[in-house]
Amino acid sequence: MAEDTCLAGKLYRADGVKEFAMNILFLAHRIPYPPDKGDKIRAYNEIKYFAAHHTVDVCCLLDDPADEKYIEPLSKMCRRLEVVKINAVLKKALSLSSLLNPKVSCTEIYFYDTRLQKAVNRLIAENTYDLIFIYCSSMDKYVRRVKNVPAVIDFVDIDSDKWMQYAKHAPFPKNIVFKIEGQKLARLEHAIAERVKASFLVTEKEVEFFGGNQTVHSVPNGIDTVFFDPAKTPADPKLQSERYVEFTGAMDYFPNEDGVVFFCEEILPHIHKTDPDLKFYIVGRNPTDKVKALASDHVVVTGGVTDIRPYIKYAQLAVTPLRMARGIQNKILEAAAMGQAVVTTSQAHEGLAFEPGRDIIVEDDPKRFAQAVVGLLNNPEKRSEIASSALKMLKKHYSWEANLSVMDSIIRSSFSK
């Protein structure tokens, strides 16, 4: 047992690793509740974990009026909560001014608000924090000049590379704007990584892609297998009577929009040649006009739903035909937890511990993707084998408690460096 010593009133082991309950200031770019989409799911679980082991104050922005009702339940998870509401339309317009400034990104302008800055300054003045936890690069500006409190950042994904991917698929002149945004964010991300004690990404591949810094670590996402349990999912006779494959996700998110359009236009026609009655369910809130236009006799666009689990449970299988993706796709973890086989692309599969052909089917070519779907539809035994194997891998690699305890240990160790 390492001998303990006391430094500045805090407990250290002889190896320099702190072992104490920290006071944490957690900064999030959006209200991390409910855990119903990628960035919210990870932030929610981090706050939940830290609140169980430490003391957490949360500062965040709210850019969707529909999320106002979630302020109260989030406030019960932390000691103090500061939420600043912003006008998304106005912010998007203001963020265009970044085109005239070679040093500031559109993302930084969108997520910066002087009212939240004042709230952050006040909390830092009134409290003694052991750690500032920055969730996403857009929140760094609020604490960039704070020198007396150590900070770490969870980049989650490499946002700069996302914008570069968008640029490849966007028409002129959007592709130029997206490329410039990607370049600005890349400079910002590396500057932050050099300044903070530790940085986190979702996958080891992203850490390798980011490169150049030994303080960048991978901490995978997890999945709540108690909630995502088909046995505990409410029955839905209507869905049970349907024959469909499903896709879940926030449908105002460009990669999701692109993915379902790609599926409907280039994959589904091949499937319908041999399985003309199969339906495709697009499940997720805020569908764009482009997504709504996909609705037909064989394509169902649900919009927001109160519970996505029945839509996953009663599907024949799940599809994630994403051509742009970073990090770990929560929709794949959710489908696996619900006992579904998944057909996906190499982009969406990247970073997952699932073995292609054993735990998941991976195809990029539209025709081969369609053949994989039809093959599984016609082979329930194979479908069940893949789903069962994926569930085993899920339970082994994607526990929030286990993964976030690793993050906690890395943070503690970083204090001694």
C-alpha cells in the first residue's frame, strides 16, 4: 500500500496519484439531458458518474426550446446548474461572421455567450474547484484564461475531421466553408490538447488520427443494458405486426440525413427487387425537409418518439448506412443491446470492438449492403447468431461504469504531471 502524504489539504499517494472526492466544474455545449442522442448520452453518463463519486456543478447552453422541461431533472443530478438559453437561428446567423475572421471558428461563435461566461466566472470565484471538465472544444473559450484550476477536455469526436468529411459531400460553395471550418477547428483542438492536463476521445483510432500528444486518451462509450433490454420494453402491437428495418438518430444531424437518403435512394431499391414489401423506419426527432420527403408507402418517418426501444425491438434488423461518421455510434450499441443484428458501413463501424461477419455485417457498396440485408432477412438463424455474439461483445467492452472509472483514474494521474 502506497504511503499517503498531504499536499495543499488534499490526499496524495506516494506515487503522486490523488485519491479524493473532487469538486468539478463541468462545461457542456448543450444541456446533457435527456440522454437521447450521441453527445447528450456521453455527457449525461459522465455527469452521472462524477456525481456519484465527486461533487459536480454544471454550466451549459440550451438552444432547443423543447429541452427547457429537462432543466429540473438535470438539476437533481448535480450540486449547481447554470443554463443559458440561446436563439439557434440568431446564433447561426452570427456565426457566419467567422468567415471574416481567420482565427475564430463558426462553432466557437455559435456556442459562446457572455451570460454563460459570467456564470462560469462567478462559480469559479465562489468555489474552490479541483478540476474543470470541458465537454467539446467549443467550451474551451470560457476557461481558457483560468490558470489556477487544472482542466481536462473530452473532445468526444474530432470535430475538425467531421467538417472535412462534410466538405467532401457538400456542394460548392458549402464545401469551401466546411473545409475552412475544419482547418480552424483542427488548430483549436491541438492548441487545447497542449494546454490541458488530459484529453479524451471515444476510440483509439481517433487518438492515432489526432496524433502528436501523449496526454490524449481513448475512453469508449457505454450502454445502459438495464434500460435497453427487450424484455423490459413496452409492447407495441402495431409495430409487432409490421415487417421493417430501422434506423435511429437525430434527423437534423447531417450525417444521419445523408445516411437515410443514401439508403432510400441507393440501397432500398435493390432490397425491393427481392423483398418488395419490406418497410424502412426512420426514427428520430427533428427530421429535415429532405428526410420528410423520403416518406412513402415503404418508408416511415416517425419524427420524435417518446421511446425508441419498441421501434428497435420489433424490427427485423437495424441498419446504419452512414457515409460520414466519427467515434462510436450509439445507435449500433443500442440495437445490439436490444438483441438486433446490424448491417452497417465501414465508417460507422470504425472504432467498434465488433468483429465483421461475427458480431456485425459491414458493407459500403449499395448493392452488397442490400444483399447483406436480404441475406439476414432470409436467414433468421444467422441473424440470431450475429445478434447474440454482438450482445456478448457489448457487455464485455461497453460498460459506462468501467469505462468512466478508467477516465477518472487518468484524470487523477494527470494531476501529478
